[in-house]
Amino acid sequence: MAVFNKLKQLDAYPKISEDFYSRTLSGGVITLVSTVFMFVLFVTEISLYLSAQTQNQLVVDTSRGETLQINLDITFPALACSMVSLDAMDISGEQHLNVRHNIFKKRLDVHGKVVNAPKPDAINAPKVQKPLQKHGGRLEHNETYCGSCFGAESSDDECCNNCEEVREAYRKKGWALTNADLIDQCHREGFIERVKEEAGEGCNIYGKLEVNKVAGNFHFAPGKSFQQSAMHLLDLMGFITDSFNVSHTINELSFGAHFPGAVNPLDKVTNIQKDLNGMYQYFIKVVPTVYTDIKGRKISTNQFSVTEHYTAGDHGPRFVPGVFFFYDLSPIKVKFSEERPSFLHFLTNVCAIVGGVYSIAGIIDSFVYHGHRAIKKKMELGKLS
């Protein structure tokens, strides 16, 4: 019995008889509000417990010899698809000019809507002359066609059977075509007419670009690129203009697969060119990233930061109008991992919510109750006097 009496002395929660309770309207309102608030916090804490939290870690990137996938979707509202080309090169010396693999183009009208290329009308189509053979005569029946490369052949038996092959042969030689209409293949294919037809149109370029995992750049520029005396030049033949509007909207630009919470700083970025010619440069720092979800599945991808620079200028050997992306890789890798908090952590937060709200509500109720009593007492004393 004595032990029980001593334990009673340790009771931190002394009980008050119900006869001494005083229930008030303000107390009921505060209790209701605090209960609702407590319930909202409790539901929020449960949702946080059930959802995974992301932890990050910085490590040195030791991966080598891999490729880098660039996902791109860029719209040029004032540059026709026949005028713009995509080139890629890196510090190892590897170059890919006029990239077409996994890269697609959509013609756009002045309103940004897709233009469907008209199908040739076989009845009203103009009569096309027979192709000109390499030896000078026209293609005859049952004769194998071998078109001339017009001096750009790399071997005696090389043939250029269409306008694109002639342009490619000239590009390899480092030459620029000055008059496409004098080229039989281009004349028959209506290259100049096609360029004129697309005047005023825009172009949406999208797809995936695979590059070496080393520093490099890729760019969109009018004309077709070629190398001459270690210089990067553009073949602008057939374009009856001395200015190129490379205004653009970057719908998407990412390096690698998407992961939850990823933010690409160039997505939805629009730049409008106000000069006759301009060069937009984006300097990108690519950070290798590994994302591990709550089930242990890993996504190897990349994040990046970017700075922009714009240069206005005119045509010249050292100025190339276009949109350039220069990228470099960070030696640091970021690792993100999803983790679920422990049940003990959840229980601690729930206790803190219940106890905190209960205590604050008690303080507010006490302040309202005693304030009301003090005001009431002053009013009674005023009546007595």
C-alpha cells in the first residue's frame, strides 16, 4: 500500500472532479478547429510516410567510353526545313555533318501548323528530261544510269545519281555549289523550286542524337556544312537571301532518360532574333546522374546547367549564323535514391502533431477564457459604481 501511495505522488496528470469543470462556447469552437487541424496534419503525415523521399549523394564519375543520348525538339518558325541542317562534332575530332539518323523534320506554315508535302500530279506534271549520263549523253532504254559528280568524283567509277549526292560529293571535296540550276540532277528534281516553295515556312526538328561521352557541340545552321582548310563552312547555294532568321523555341532538350523530378532548364525557352543575322550559343555543363527508385530500379541519365550568349553579325568566313550547343561533362556524378522513413520516425511526428496542437489549443482557450472573465468582471464593477 505504501508503494502505491508513493507512485501516486509521481502522477504528472492529477485528476479534477467533473463537478469543477466549466465548459464554454469558445472552448468548444477551439476544440473543433484544433481537431480539424490535427486531422489534416495527421493525413499529411501519413501521405509523407507512404511516399518515398529522395536522398542525394555526390561521387566521382569513373564511367568511360560510353555514349551520350541527346533528346531534342526544336522549332524554327522562320527557317525552312530545306535550309537547316544539324551537325555534331567533339574534341576527339569526330564529326557528323548533316545528321539524319533518328532526326526528323516537320514543315510548318506561318501559323505553326504542319504542312503536308503535296503529292505530284501525274497528269499535269511537267515533262522531265531524261537524266544526263556521266559520259554526256541522255539515259537510253535498258541503260544503267550513272550521273556525273561534275568534277567532284573521288574515283573514276563514282556516280552521283541525285542532287543530294552531288552536294555530298562537293562537300567532301570542300567545294561549294554556286548555281544548283546548272546541275542536271538538281534541275530535274526541282531543288531551286522546292527552296522557293518553302520560303516563309518554319521547321520543327526532333529526334535523338547519339554522341561520344566527351566534350563537344552540336548546332543547327542554314545551308549544308563542309570542311575546307580545317575551317567549318556552310554551303548556302540556292538560298536567295543574305540574312537568316534563326529565332527558335526549344520544346525539349535533355541528356539521357527522364527521371522523376527532373528539370531541364532549356525546355520551353524561346529566343527571337531581331538582327539580320545572329548566332545563339548555349554553354552546357552535363552532370551524370543515377536515380534509384524505392524498388531498387536504377536510371542512368544526366542533368545539366546552362548559360546563354547571343552574337549579332554579318556573313563572313568566321561568322556562322545558327544555334549552337556546346556541352562539357562534369567529373562529379549525382546519385538520387528514394527512401521511405521509418515507422518510429512517423510515430514521433504524429505524437508531435497531437501534443503540439493540443498544447497550443489549450493556451489559446486559456487566454480567451481568462480574457472574457476579466472583461466581464470590469463591466460588473462599472455597474456597481
